[in-house]
Amino acid sequence: MGTPLFASTHRAPVRAKSVHAAARPVGRTKATAAHGKVSRARGSKVVVTVRGARGRRGGRAVLAVRRTRYSERFSASSFAENADNLTLGDVTAGEDPTVRAAAIQALGNMNGTALAIDPSSGRILAMVNQKLALSSGAEPCSTIKLTVALAALEEGLIKRDTPVSLGGGYRVDLTYALAKSINPFFEVLGRTLGFERVKHYANEFGLGELAGYQIQGEQLGIYPDQELPQKMGGVGRMCSFGESISMTPLQLGAIVSAIANGGTLYYLQHPETQEQVASFNPKVKRILNIAPILPEIIPGMAGAVNNGTARSLKANFSEFPVMGKTGTCSNNGTRFGWFGSYAETPTGRIVTVIFLEGGRPTFGPKAAELTGQFYRALYDKSYFTPKVQTVALNGTR
């Protein structure tokens, strides 16, 4: 069953006064959001200036933003010429046909992959575009914030409502920072934790190792042994964008599944025949000691869907609660869009990962929108309706 997380390497909680702000209400203004969320796109530049006391209107701080934009060019396409090419070579005999059909419908002709996982067992219910799903992965963008948040919570740095100073008098808490994907918030956490602890937690959650169990063709992502150079942003940039890290869709699926099931990191398994489905046996990689801190992170994941970066999901689906995290970034002419989530349904929880790559139409909120379409397609097929068992009674009255 594995060993509890940090059983032998746990350090005493960090008490860093530089992280904890003075006791005052957490800023939730548009200015706060603008200060915190500056999306990176190579080839563009955004300069943020925070005005001092003289730059206040009506008692609220005013954020002056001076933007100098350089056109970012994308060489990759967000769409496949033929959607059928995305599924060529997929092994599907052991998948749930209803789930697979919904995933194909949601993905359409966008260049990407869609995964659906049963978090109670680690079984992959569907994996569309398996070539991409089993590849060496890509920069995780803001989805890396899930592991950073859990690391900071486990180390005792913060609670979900701890105000964290981002400079210029702006303070936000974890729930808001996850929902709105506030980059400076996670840069502060990363620098306070330090590279060694950030890497330790990331590895414990499965980054840098295969997520699947004997899945043919699965490749390994990368979690570097060295911190990103300071001139490139150091550990702070690693914790806000995942720069220098390569994460696979399966690895994100395993992480979200562990959050959804209360801390069991399963090996993901992809049955290839109905016989393998009938004899399926879950395989535990590690038991993560995160159950006590999950109530601290889940409100932020719910907030992302309800009023944050993943709110596009609700345009298509709002019947059940969905918790998730988006990610958007670009590298060498290719833009990435991530969304990892789980839905709370009447028949149990289901984890979904959609990863897109392409040009300007590709970004995290688009992956969230497609996830909403996936859940909608399943709902319309009554997939989430509990099955009623009938029992024949023999005998007379």
C-alpha cells in the first residue's frame, strides 16, 4: 500500500513571516486580480506599476498598467485537418464506449487529447488521441499550482484563507489565487519553500515518473534536478508556470485522481480487452497524507469553475459540482491549454483531463469549455443516472 507521504522526510512546518501578511482583509478588487495575474506569452511584455498612496481613488488602490505588446507568432495549428486522424491507432476495446464517444464529441477537431479516469481505482475509462496522451508531455503551465498549493499546506505555510502579500499592499489568499490563477502568489510560495522541497513534493505526486502501469508506449515527463536559473525566474517561475518541467496528461490525471479520492495515488491502468476489464485489479503506487488538507484546496478548485479561469465550463454544464484547474502557456511557437478536473456525480466521481496544443485558439479556458461539453454529453446519455436494481421476490403473501 506504500508509505505515508513524508513519513521519513517530513520537516517541521516553516514559519516564514515574509509570507504571512499583517491581519487585514484580503484584497478582492479588480486591481488585485490585475496585479496578480499577468499571463506569460513569449514574445510579449507587460509592465505593471503599482501607485503609492497618492494613486488611490475612493480609498482603493489604483493599479497602473503600462503594456508594451510584441506580436507572438504561433507555428502550430489548433485544429486537425481530419478529426479522425486524432484517433488513429487508439486501442479502445477495453474502454467505456459511452465515455469514449463523449470525449471524442467534446474534443472535436482540436489538436489535443482527452482522458477520463475512475479515481476510485485508477482505471482509464477513455483515452482519445493516445499518441499525444502517452507522449513525453509539455509544460504544465498553471496546473503546477495544484502541487505547489498542497506542498505549502502540508508544510504549514498557509491555510486557505491566509492573506499572502504580493507587494504594493495587495494580499490574496489561496482560494482566490487558485480560482483566478494568481501567478505572483505561487511564486512567493515557491521561493519560500525552496527548490528542494518543491521538487520533493512534486515527485511524491508522481511528476518525473511514469503514471501508468504497463501502458505500452507511455513516455516519461521531466522534473529537473536543478532549479531554473534565477535570470529565468528561478523556482518562482517553476511554481507559477511550470517552466523547465514536462508533465504528461496521465500524470495530471493521477494527481487530480488522488485529490478526488482523498489521497491514494493509483497507477493508472488502461485495459485493452473486455477480459482485462473483467479481471481489473487496482494498483496503489503511494498513499499520500493529504486528506486533512484537502478541505483547504478544494474551494479554490471549485472557485475556478464557478467564477474563475474555468468558468467557461458552466456554459455547457452546471448540473453537478466540478472542481478543477486550468493552465495556459506557450513555447517555441506552440500554445498549450490544460484543464484537469473531477465532477461530483450521483454515481461517484469522475476525473477528466483535456490537453490542447496549437495556436492562439488554444488555451486553458477552452479546455475547460470542452470539459463542460464532455460532461454534458454524458449527462444527456443518462450516464450519471444511478442504475436501479430489481429483485424478484418468490413466495406468496
